[in-house]
Amino acid sequence: MKQYYVYILKCSDNSYYTGMTNNIERRLNEHILGLNKECYTFDKRPLELVFYTEFNEVNQAISFEKQVKGWSRKKKEAIINDKGEDLKRLSACLNETAHKNYSGK
């Protein structure tokens, strides 16, 4: 069965890059060697693989990659540090106008 991977790289400028591949070793080497000058990571080497997870279905991997790309830095760091239980708290809307925070003033 083919495997798909969603991964996060920590860049030299401390930013994170999220990607998806069906061959994590090959793709990581492409980033490290800077084979694509147009890639976000090209000018941000050296790079460190800080997270990856496997999927059996390509559509699940694509969906998760898109989800992670939209996350805040804190949410990305929660999964990097294996603190998945923090995701719900970090996802909570804290705006005053949110229904649970609305005081009706």
C-alpha cells in the first residue's frame, strides 16, 4: 500500500514549512540540497525535519496538509511537541463577540 506523508520542516530563520509527499526521504533531500530555487525553503537552509505523519489515502494527506498550513505557529508547535491535547484550547475563539464570550453589553 502506498504511503503519503505530511511533514513540517523548521527553517534556519525559525519559520516552519509544511509539505506533503509520497517519499519523505527523497523530498527531504530535495529541500536540503536546494534543488528548487523557487521553493520557500531554498534560502532558509539548513533545515530540520521536526514532524511527520503517515496516511494511506492521498486525499487525507492533502486535506491534513492544507489544515496544518492554515494553523498558527502555536498549533504547529503543539503537534511538533506531541501536545495534541493543546489543539482544542489553541483553536478556541477568544474574540469578545464569540457566543461564549459575549456579555451583551
